[in-house]
Amino acid sequence: MSSYRTWSQAEHAEDWILFPENMGSNISIDETALSNGELYTIVTNKASKGKQGCLIAMIKGTESKQIIKILKKISYETRCTVEEISLDMAATMNKIAKKSFPKASRVIDRFHVQKLAYEAVQNVRIAYRWEAISKESQNIQKAKEDNKAYKASLYSNGDTEKQLLARSRYLLFKSQEKWSKGQKIRAAILFDNFPKIKQAYDLASDLKRIYSKTKDKSVAYTKLAHWYRQVENFGDKRFRTVSNSIFAHYEGILNFFDNRTTNASAESFNAKIKAFRATQRGVRDIPFFLFRLSNIYA
């Protein structure tokens, strides 16, 4: 009844499915886990906005050589119609985009870049938290040896040092204007006692502002160069790693400021796949699942 038995792509569906007719000038490439952590590379058309006609290709794995081989089944002329492709910072994705869509401008997704910076902030916080846990354990042990009851010192908001560092996690992911009253109090105490965390948070916020406020590519270039100098002055190895990653993908990152293109549509499509998978309580028959998926989105 579903016409699955006569589906032209059934024979190779578990390894790849292609829909060249859905190709557009602005596309996305990303990866998703389909079943038991098995990764698939997905190419989608942004113009379809995650609806019917958005799925161009779904290929098992993330190995660039294999993905390129399958994508080259689409005619060269069709692939050359792609003007812009958004992707993350993975070297394999960049290689796939470069080889498969030779005329397309490659745009590194801004949210992957910002995520790196905010993860660096969290790593600074976590390092201090482990120090606080170690110090507290030593103080408890010392109190036992002296036959005294251990009493942790508290900040003005009632947090111990360990609690302050643990409870600050979420506020460090948010902009200051989105902090609640309690988060503002906690942040003030945190930054006063751990100025290095404040410096790290300010650097991540500055990078976010470059993306949010800058419209011109040449201005973005200048602002990023200034941000690099701030990172060097900060001297933290975690932020140096972030700046090195940005430098390695400089061209793709700056391409964002041409049309302010993001990979949000690909992330949204991944979420739809996961939601569809959840309604089926998992994926037992991958080819049939992909058949159903293609009926909706291809």
C-alpha cells in the first residue's frame, strides 16, 4: 500500500538516498545520529524551510571520500548551481563541501563558533570548581582530625564556594540582560571572587556581539583581529585553542557576514528527524524509516 516495495532507492537506501531535483542555490550540510549512534550526513535545501522538498541527500557515515563519491552521482551542472553552503567547523564537512559544490561559498555556522567560546568559559569555571571541591575535602578531613565540626564559609547569597561555582553554569551561557535577579547577584559575587571567569565571559560575549552587531565583512575582519589581541592578552590556553580554530576557518567565518547565513535550518531538520524517530520508538528497519522520511521531506 505504501509503494515501498517498488521504491527506486530501496536497494541502497540504508547507505544513501539522493534527490537531485531538490537542489537549490542555498543549502546546508550536517550530520545526525539515526540509530544506535550510527551517523548520517544530511544535505538540505534552505529554501524549503524544513518542509517537503528540503531533503537533497542522506548518506551513511561522515567519511569525506565516501560522501563525495555519492554526491557526485548528482550531475556537475546541478551541483554548480549551489551558490552558498553552510556547515560546521569539521574538516571533513569542509572537504565535502569544497569537492562536491565547487562554485559555492562555504559559510561556517556562527553558533558553532560561539559554542566553542562559551565552552571555554565553562572549562575555566570547572577548573575552579575542582579546586573548590579539593579544598573543601581537605578542610573536612582537617576538621575531623581536630575533632571539630566542619562549617563551610558562605557568601552573601548563601552559597558556599563550591555551590557558587556549580550554580553559575547556566548564567554563563546567557547574556547579562537575560539574567534573573538571583543570577545577577550570583554573577556579581562570582566575578568579584573569580576575575578570570569574568574575563573569559567578557571575551565570549564580545565574540557574540561581533556576530550580532556587525553587518560589514571588512568591519568584522577588523573586530576579529582586535578580539585575537584580547585573547593573547588574556593568556588562557583554552581561549588560544578557540582563536586558533577560528583562524583556521577564517574565510568561512567571514563569509557569514555576506548574507548572515546560519546552519539553523539543518539543526531544525535534525530535530525533526529525532522527533519522528521518537514517535516510532526507535528505528528497527532503517531503509523503511528513510522511505517514510523521504515521503515527508523529499
